[in-house]
Amino acid sequence: MTLTNRLTLFFLAAQIVVLAAFSVTLYVLARGHLYDQLDARLSTTMDTLVALAEIEPDGLDWEPELRRLPAHWEGDPPVWAIFDETGTRIDGSHTPLNTLAEFASPGPTPVRETHRVEWSGSDWRVAKQTLVFPDPGAIRSRPGRERHRTLVFVTAWPVAPVQGELRTLAWGLAGVSAVVWLLSGLAARWACRRALSPVSRMTEAAKRISADALGDRLPVPAARDELRELAGSFNDLLARVQEAFERQRRFTGEASHQLRTPLTAMLGQMEVALRRDRDPAEYRRVLA
């Protein structure tokens, strides 16, 4: 595997880690924010319902015709219901959630409970709060003026819109991360190839250097970086190698020149001695 590919893979692996960490962090923060908004809607609805109930001297008063929630809400209108101490529904939204009847029994006061239930295949966030009249013996109901000892307020918001937004966010983050990752990979490969192009040029120049072309040198990059230092060091090495070859060539030439005269004389003496037959003493004299 080439150095360009290794650097590109390393960069892409680091990019995956960064994008995954960023996406997960953003998703977690968005999820917390959306659920906080959902809980805030529940709390606002519950505060409005509880504020509409009146504590009269003779009991808790809730008049359905007079106690109405505001007509305009952000998003879909809330689902809510109000139950008395017997669990009877005395008021509520036009599209009540059947599951709300499960929370009709009074709970601890003034604790506000939050539950998560499933109804018709979708999740709902349910809030419940109980309001109790402090003096049960003072309760007096009259015709047209019903008083209650306990009012149980229950409201619910669907979780599906939040889940839909989170799914959209997750797909969006995945798509954006994939595009950024691919573009980063292409940019990283281009940057690596551009950064290592001096190495490729030095490699090609080194292949052309031979014993007959020791004067050639590696191209030195213009940028003052490690590659420039490498090229300079290698060129210095080539200069020392060339100098060593030149010394060897001079030594060989001088040695051959020094040996040529005695060898010529020796060959001449032997040729003269071999022109005719001679006695052993004469051969020994010539060899000596």
C-alpha cells in the first residue's frame, strides 16, 4: 500500500471518529431539547388547568362552560381530562385519550407525576396532578353549583412528533456526515498526492542515476520542509559517492600507467628469450 493510501485511510478513520462524535453529541443535545420542550408543554397545560380551578369556601369549583383552555396552541391542541374523587370524568378535550382514565385515581399532592404510556401503537407523555380541598366537611353542593373534594388533572402530549423530528435529524446527520466524509476523503487524497509529489519526482530522478551519470542530482523542493532537507542530504551523499568514484578512477589510471613500462620491458625480454632455443642457464638469467 502506498504512503498516499495509508495517509488517506488514516485521515478517513479519524474523520469518521470526529463525525460520529459530533453527530452523536448533536443528536443527544437535540433529543434532550425536544423532550424538554415536550415536558414544558405538559407543564404549561397542567399549570393552565390547575389555575382555571377555583377553591371556593364550600369546595373545589370547576365549571366546564367557563373553564376553557386557550383556543390557540403551538402545534396540535393538548389532550386533557379532569376527574373528581370518584374517578368520574367531569371535563376534558373533545378527543380524549382512553388511557387517561387509568390515571383518574387521586395521587399524592402537590406532586406532579409524569408517565409514558402507549396508546394505539404510539407513545404519549402523560402528566397528572391532584388538587384536594383542605376541609372535606365544608363541601356543600347545590343544584347548578357542584363542588368537589378532589380534582385530578391529567394531560397528555404525543411523543410521535418528537420521534419524527429525531428520525429526520438522524437521517440528516447521517447524510451530511457521509457527504462530508466522501468530500474529505477526496480532498485528503488530493492533498496527500500534492504533498508527496516531490517524493515521486525524487524517486524518478534517483532511478535515472547510474555510474555513468553520477553528476545528476535529486530535485530540491522549493518549500523549506523535511523533504527539502532529505533531498539536500541525499544530494550530498551523491556528491561524496561521485568523489569516491573519481578517486578510484584516478587511482586505476595512475596504477595502469605505472605498471605499463615494467610490463612492457618484461614482455620484451621474454619475447627475445623465446625466439630461439637456449640452455637452462640462459633462461634462468632472463627470468632473474
